[in-house]
Amino acid sequence: MNTTTLAEEYRRGVLFFEAKDYITAARILAGVVAEDPGNLSVRLLLARAYYHSAQLGRAEAELRRVLEQEPAEAYAHLLLGRTLQRQNRGSEALPHVRMHAVMTGS
């Protein structure tokens, strides 16, 4: 996929995400991430789409990849914590929720 097409696909994914069609957004954004795996902002949006469409295992995997590359990504910690909570894994979630609170002062 060329850069123009990749940018267009990303914009399409964002449009579907904003329209709350998270499953379609995730499908599109997964293709963008496959082409540009180092793009953390796209990967984070993909994780959000997975989270909102209750694809929690996939959301968790993407969030862990984000945090491997950027441990200081506060929102990724929060969303990973919330993802783990939705899977009834509260003890695993707590450190991530706390990390977000420390990083953001909230």
C-alpha cells in the first residue's frame, strides 16, 4: 500500500471510529497497522476500537505493544487497566490504573 493510500485508509478508519462503527474501524485500522507497525497513534486508536467493540483480548495485545514501545504512554496504561477490569482481572489492572493516575496527576 502506498503512503497516500495508507493515509486515506487511516482517515477512513477514523471516520468509522467517530461514527461509533468500531468493528469496521478496527478492520480498517488493523490493515494500516500491518503496513506501518511502528505508528503508535494508529495502534492506540486500533486498541480503542477493539475495546469499544468488546474485542478485549485484541485490545490488550495492542495496548501491550504500545507500552513496549512507549512505556510513558499514560492513556495506554489507563485503557489497558480498563480492558483488564472488563475481563475481571482487577489485580492485573490496578498497577496500570495507578500508573495513569501518577503520570497525569488524576
